[in-house]
Amino acid sequence: MPGLRNRTIAITRSRQDAREFFELVEAQAGKAVAIPAIEIIPADRKVAVRFLELLQKKKHDYCAFMSAQAVRILFDLAGTKAADILKQTLIIAVGPKTREELEKHDVRADMMPARFSSIGLVEMMSKSKPAGKKIIIPRSGEANDFAAKALSELGMKVDEVFLYKTHTAGVTEEWKEFGGMLEQKKIDAVVFTSASNVRGFFQIMKKMRKKLPESVSAISIGPFTTAELAKKGVRCHEAKDHTIKGTVDAAKRLFTSRA
């Protein structure tokens, strides 16, 4: 059976954060490899307090969570009181994993864009007569400002709070093993899950004095990740559905067509 059978695919996340990916790849008789490209650094607890105070003071119409990571960090910093305050506004979850993470903390997502990205968020809001409405977005300090600019152009009042930042991970044993697998031509594809993961990946590869072989396919989770890969001169296959499952489906289509 074609597809992922006997294929080895690396993902730019830690094993813990890539559990779904491992399950999906292994269910297709493939092998998954985790190579975390970035490390998450939560902000000071004061930032979470400021976020909640802003939400209460300005009475935002919407609060948009762009990732499950943002949800986890908010509740790690602010505790259970965040749930009661979040229930005072309409909650937008960008993607099913984000929605699931909110539900773990007793917060129901009221809205979810059809496309699980900043672009999808803007598309959804553009259909709801957003002019004059207020939205707050807790996010990574490294994320681009596309959503904030585009929502502002729709006439929305946008607040962003940076709950965490990222920095490039070190050259771990996982990375050394990955480098060896590249040399032995045992890696078929690498899945990139964010623009910051792309930057981290190539910084680590530079430290290891290695390049991504043309024989290794690059798979992108979404348009901003694709754009970052393009900056590195890497052509990629972008997932139709901007989720981890979408990247696995993209890999399956790629290798099935080659077979």
C-alpha cells in the first residue's frame, strides 16, 4: 500500500507536542521523528494579569486564541480565574486543538474560522460587520502582525498581549540523530508547523553545518510557514487543512503520487 509505509517524516516539534503526529504517521505504517526547533518562554505572570484586566476594562466583543499553546500558557499564568473572565466575551478558537484546550479549562469556543490560520480569522470577521467592534488576541511575541493589521483595516479595535516568546532550541541528541539520518538518506520529509519553527530549524542546521537535501520534501502547515520557507529558498507542499492531520494527509498524497 502506497502512502507513508516505510517513510520517515520529521516534525519540528518535541515528542510531547507531536503526539497526534506520531499516532497518525504510525497508523499509516510510517516512522515519525521529533526535532524541536524552538523553545517556549512564558511571559511574566503580570502579563496574564494585564490581559485579564484589559478584557474586563475594555469589554472586548471578541477574544481570539490563535493556538492551543496560548490557551495553556494563559491558564498556567493566571489560573482558573481566567475562565470566569473569558466567559464575559465571545471566544474564537483558531483550530480544533485550540478549541479542545479551551474546553479542558471549562471555556466554550463560540466561533471557529473555516481556515485555521490568521487568514481564516480575518475572513470570518469580515463577514460579521466588524467595524467598531473590539477584539483582543493573546499570542506569541514572534508571530507576525498580519491579523492585527487586517482586522484594523476592517475597522476593528485590536489589542494584542504577548503571553510568550520563543527562541531557537539547542543542538540536542535528537538533532544529532536527525543529522545522521540525513547523511544516511533515511529522512523522506520534514513537516514545518510555524514560521518560527522554520527559522529555528535552519539556525540549528547551520550550527550543525548541514543543509536540507533536495531529496527531502518540505511540508508546510499553512501559508505563513510556506512564505518563511520560500525566504529560505525551499519549495514545499502546503497542507490543504492547516492542522497536524492536514500535514500528514499532505505527506500521504505526496508519496502516493510518487509511488
